[in-house]
Amino acid sequence: MEENNSIVPGFDDDKNDDLTIKLERIPTIQNGCLVSLSGIIDTYNSSFFQSQITKIITAGYVNIIFKCTYLNYIASTGLGNFTNLLKLIRAVNGDFVIADIQPKIEEYFTLLGFSQFFNLSTSVVEAVDYFLKKADPANSVFPKLGNCPYCKKMLRFEKPTKVLCPSCSSIVIIKEDGNAVLG
């Protein structure tokens, strides 16, 4: 496995005891990088997190998959970091997917409505598939109009994810095929 500094020069010059970040190139995705997060993102290390991910984007990796298998906690400042990074990455025609997150953190994203803005994925394989479909839009069923399974309000689905219906507050799961079911 490549060292972080060979992927992004100087990446490991800064360290944090509470958050470990490992990098891996994704050869099947143009400008793709897998970023494995381990530990926590809180008020005290959120600027470190933002700075490190900005280094990745500056190095030209604009299609990022965040693998969060071992991310145990994220504070509201961490959510703010993800929001800022999404703006930054979309400004350079990139995108990111947050993959393999623990259920308690996924629930946090969903309840606060962030699952409507971020691409959440159950696995890295699914996240890679998202980028491959995005590169070839003919293979995607999204965006799609559909109804909330509970209140029947018309919704626009941009991607497979979990969302909170703005009308009835039901959790709606949008599947890969574009179908919506109650969560």
C-alpha cells in the first residue's frame, strides 16, 4: 500500500491523536481517492480534518470516497466541515461519497437532514459504483420524481439515500432502482 505522502506530498506532516486519515488512490475513478477515517471529528480537531481534506483536493483528487468504518463520533463542527468541503469540491467539478458509516452516525446525518445533501453509501463498492454511473449518466435512473410512501407527497430523488420527507417527517429510503420505501 502506498504511503499518504506519496499520494499527497506533505500529507503526514500534520498529525492528530484523535483522528487518523489514510489515503488510497482509486484507479477506476478519474481523480479518485479513498479517504479512510478512524477516530473522532470534534470541535478540537475539525480544523485539522478540514485542512487535511483541502490538501487532498488541492492535489487534484476531486472525487473522494470517505470510508467511515472506524469513525466513532462526529460533532456538529465536523458536519460543518463536510458542508464546506462539499462546496469546495463541487466548485472544481468534483464530488464525494460518505461510505460505510456506523448506524448511529448515519442516523445523526439523517435526523439533521444532511442525508439530503451528502451522498451516503452502505459500502465502498457502492460508492465506487456511484462514481462510475456518474461518469456514464446513461446507466443511472437518477434524478427521478417519486412519492413519499407514507403521505404521497411528490419528491425529487437525486441519488440512492435516506431522506426525511419534508411533509410528514417520515424517513424514506431511496433504493438504487429509484424506488422509495419507508425507513
